[in-house]
Amino acid sequence: ANRAAALSGLEPASPAGKAVLAMLAAEALQDAGDLAAADAALADIAADGAVPELYRDLAALKRLTMEGAPISAADRDATLDALSRPGGPFRTLAEEQRALGLVAAGDTAGALEIFRVLVQDAEATPALRERVQQMITALGGRQSTG
């Protein structure tokens, strides 16, 4: 809580700096257990047109990955759709989140379908591919060979 308060007292020099400070404050709020305030801070960044798109997208992704975040299913789906756009910097991570949401909802087949596509995706990082392969195995699926 002290860290969040200290960060809120800083005056950023640019919209990008504002976004970075707000994300750090949101993390501090999350650590302090104030998930609603952390979610609101990230939502504000994601919606701020003055902030560069990369930072808006990162804030939106952070909202999705924040454990216990008070985000509605409809808002989650809309955010995933926006982040999954072709050429988006967080497209593969958004697809991973979409698949994890399907796992949580009990749709193993749907999740496996996304995971199999991701493991072959040229934009997927080696770390993402490894996580995806582990999920495929954990869900009882087989690796696709090509």
C-alpha cells in the first residue's frame, strides 16, 4: 500500500511514463490485496487514447492475467478479441489466455484446439511453446506433428 501511494505521487513526463507508473501502482495494489483498485487502474490505462497502443494492450493483458481480477466474462472476451488481432504484439499470449479460460470452463477440446495451433505458431516464443506443450500433455492431448 505504501508503494502504491508513493508511485501515485510521481508526475510522469509522458503518456508512456504515465502508463508504466500506473502499471507499477496496479501491481502494488494487487500485492496489497486491493484487486478492484488494481483492475480499475489497469482499465484506465487500457482506455486512455493518449497512451501508446503497446502500453494500452499490455495493461489490458495484465487485467486478464491478474488472479482474482473483477473482470466480467463479456469484458474478458472482448479484450481477448481485441488483443488477438493479427499482428498484435500480444496476440499469442491472448490466445493462450483464451485457451486457459476454456480449460477453466471445462472445454478441454476447445482449449486443446487453440493450444495445438499455438504450438505451431511462428510468432510464439519458445517459452510459450513449452507452456503450451505442457498444457497439451496435462490435458491428455497428443502433440501435433506438423
